[in-house]
Amino acid sequence: MSPAAALDVSHLPDYAYDWALVDVETSGLIARRDRILSIAVLTFGPDGTQTGEYSTLLNPGCDPGPVHVHGLTEERLSGAPTFEQVAGRIGALLRDRVMVAHNAQFDYDFLAHEFARARLHLPVTQRLCTLALNRRVEPPSVGLSLASLAAHYGVPQTRAHDALDDTRVLAGIFRSSLAEAARLDVPLPLVQCPPRQDPQFAPNPPKTPCAYRNPGRLAPGGPLVQGMKVAITGETATSRAELVARSVAAGLNIMSSVSRHTSALVTNDSASGSAKARRAITEGVTVIDEQTFLKLLGDVRSGTAHENQALKSTPEAAAPASPPVTQPVTPTPSPAATVTVAAVVDVAEVAAVAAVADVPAPRRAETRRSVRPFGRRRVLVLGGTHEEASAARVRVVELGGAAAINLSASVTDVVLLPGGERDRRMTRITALELPVHARGWLEAPATEPGDVPAQGGTATDVLPRGGVADLSAPVTTGPWHVSASWAQQTHCEIDVVTFVLDEDEQVSCDGDFVFYGAPESPDGAVRLLCDGPTEQSVAVDLAALPPSVRRIAIAAAIDGAATFGDIGAVRVTLAPGIDAPATVQATLDAATSERTLLLAEIYRRGPRWRFRAVGQGYDHGLEALVRGYGVDVE
């Protein structure tokens, strides 16, 4: 569809909004540090008619950064206005409109910081990301970058990384995406602004990573050893900052909370009743006073340094800790895939994770027959009880297909269980003339016909619950993105949270618990992205993680009285970039009465990083899981 072609959705209340399409070129990727160099804004009415256009270069007052990308030199920008000088005009274009951008959180973050620097309020109450919208629509494009979607939708692109041209391309993509969403009756992924994350997006100063492994508890009367985890509580004669600085310089790991892995608690009043003191007594942690601690600081014994596992490539390092259980996976991975499916379910490691919260580990996955006729099918299951629908989706995966959780352009077949005929999506499924099958179709499937297209021209490996994939690409290529999505909810909200864990399966500081209130780890290596009410993503920059990190655990928690039995399946995908096609996906709906669900993990195994689809549920709320990983909860 041409960018100039209008799309009138004014008669569709769920899609009829006033829109402000935005693109920014920046001096870097970090909104709290870098600046906007150029901006373009196009406005449209609900009938698709363009109502305004504005673009300008901006003088950032700093180095313009990657000139080879955007072509904006200091000379070109020197005579341009500052953002403060044009903020009023930009605000007028954004006010009372839904802001639309490709990777909208990036543009929103930069605008929020620029308006804050100008001491102004960013007048955006809702935003929509065309990346998130196309993840819902799932067009058969090779990827979700602006260039890939422009090629798929037939939108001409002449000057990439030019704000005005990119915004005009965005207009064409958005119109076509909106038309597809309306055709499929896909709800728009609108995000309320400011989002539930801290609108300033300013993480705490990074904690200095400890270079040594935890040697365990401090023995009464014994010495401190480098790597010991030490917590401090209560009033001290020495300033807390000095105590922490001296401890870090000595090679100790200063923690913000107490867990069973804490080596010692320093306090001058062990009977104070503080949360740390109570937890230390419960866990049997050694308690010492400030003067004793200062004496021990004078003679800290040498510890064992963390090995940089990413650089270690010996056969011993690569060997698994326990025999895996064979599990069939997709028979022919795509040659372009950046992950290698390890055909295992690592039961021993899943059991270790489950032990964190003292809950049963998942049972061993059963090896199933290798006949997999569903290679490119994407099957949507409607109706039935939670258990019936879950079993049907498991069967789809066993047959080599992918289990869908929402109606999209990629769905090839529908399985109808009892009650499914009353699903609101059946009207649209009938109009789209999708094949509808009874449950028995999954028991005696025919071989996939040759006319079923591969979505986007690439294959996505489908993992079962507990399935593992090796991240074979170099860790320096950029952040991996783990996305979780679920069906639209009206009675509760779902939050994705992430834990950055060390060899003790504990966070090193409270900042390593990443959630909507603190969406970025202190070192910036892990970040939570809010893409809409039914999808959240976690960006993990493996190259930026300190060597002490052994595991990134990603979970979902329900805010409300509902359970995951009410929510249904959660789809998890792994992609080597925010707009790259998913290389791995899994559909997880083993949970029934649980309110917290451990979705997936990225973890070290010898020199490699691996991804695992976990799907382990917990009946308790998020607080118990948070405490189990060593986060101090008031």
C-alpha cells in the first residue's frame, strides 16, 4: 500500500484514533545519556487523512555519535535549533494523539528525557509500537525491521535513517498493519504513558561486580575470604559508604539483603528486629559487630576468582553436568538460525531451579515418536477445559507444528474443542476460510501439504516444555530478546520480571531484580520492555554481563486473583534482536492454579550460553519467588 493511500477506520471504534507518527535520529542508544539529532512528526486523523507534518534537525550540544549511520555531522547540526526551542511545537503535534513509532519505547524514552531537560511535560498519554502490532499480526515477512516490513507491504524507502523519510515509510507500514489488524480483529497493543516503569528510566549507579566466587559462611572466629557475601544493617560509627568502599576494595561482595547464601551480617544491634537481622537468625548466618568486621577487613584471605566461561573452550567445560534426556525437536533447523537446538531436556538443572522455591520439579519429558508431519503448521486451539486445550497444544508441538495463542495472519489451522464454537474469534475464522478440525485430527494427521507456506521464509525452532537451545552466535552481536505474550485479558494484568543470578542462584543486589518499577539492571545489561497489554520483552546483552552471572531467570506474575489456568497459554520467543525474526519459540500452559510462572532462562553451560523454555508454575504469589532469589522485600 502506498504511503499516500488513506485508510479510513473512523467507523471502527477500536481502531479510530488521532495519530502522531514519530521518528528520531539520536547520538546513541541510551536515552538518559544521548540526545536527539533530528525528529519528524506526521499527524493523521481516524479517516487516514494526513493533518500535519513537521521535521527539523537539532543541535544537541554534544558529539553527534555514529555519523556513518545517520550522516549528521557537527557542521550540519551547528546552526539547527535546540530541542528546548522546538519542544512547544512538537508537544502541540503530540497532544491528544496516540504516538506511533517503530520500537516506540525507544522514541518515547528519548522524547521523555528531552522534554524533562526542557523542564516540560511530554504530552503523550498513549503510544503504539508498530513492532508490537506486527508481532500480533504476524505477516509473512522475513523480519520486523522497518526495511523488511516496507518491502513486505510495498512501501518505498529512499533514505534509511533519515527521520522524515523513515516517518513517511512508517506511515505506509502503519496503514497496512492497521488494515491487517482490522481484518483479523486483532486488538491494538496500546500502552498507557507514562508506562508503569520509572518514567525517568534512570537506573541506580552500577554496583561493582565482585570478582570472586562465594566461599561460604564466615566461621565464628575465622577470617574473611574474598568473595564472601556480606550484608550490613542498622547504625554504624563508620559511614556506610566507607564501609562498603573498603569492603569492595578488599574483594568482598556487599549485598543489599540476607539469604541462606549470605556469609556474614554486620550489625551493632543483633536484636534490632530489622528484616536483615531476622532473616540472619532464621538462616543461621554468622552475625558480627562493626568493630570485629573492621579488624577482619585488615586481613582478608585470597579467594577464587570467577572464570570467564565465555572464553573457556575445553572439552571438560563444555560437558554437561548430568546426562540429559533425549527430546525430539524440529527436524531441519534453518541454516540462517542463530541458535542450535540442543535436543535435550536438562532435567537436573530444571530440578535445581525448582528447588529455589521448594516446589516439585517438572517431571522428565517423555521421548515421543519422531513422525512430525506438521512442520510449518501454526494451529490455534479453541474451547475445551484448560487441561484439554493444553493437551491439544502439546500434541501440536509433538507433531512438529507451532501452537498459536491468538488469531493472526500466520495461523494455518484451527482445532475446535467443546465450547470453541462460541469463541468470539469464530466469526472471523469463518470469514477467513481457515480450516477447522475436530480434536481427532490431531490423532491421525495427514502429512503437511506442500502449499502450506513457511512464515517469513524462515524456520522457527519449536521447543517443548523443558527444551533447550544453544546460543551459538557470538555474544557481542547485541542483546537477545525474550518475549512473552498471552491472550487479551480484562480482569487482571500480567507482569514479566527478571532475575540476574550468580552461582548461588541469588541476585547480587536488589537492582538485579528487574521489574516494572525498576526496568533496567544497574549495569544496563538486562532491560524490561513494555510492548503492550499482552506482550512484554526482556533484552539481555550477554557481553555486558559480569562473569559472576550464571543465569537470567524470566518469570510472569498475575496482578489479581486470577490464575494461569484462567489466562491460558503463554507464548515465549527468542530473537537475536528487537526486530529480528524469532529463532526459537515455545507455548507454555502447564500451569493451572498457579499465579507465578517461571517462563524461560538464559544460562551458562561451560563456554556456551543456553536458552531453556521452563514452564514451571508456583501457587504462591511473586513475593515468595522474589525472596527465594535473595531480593529483600519490605
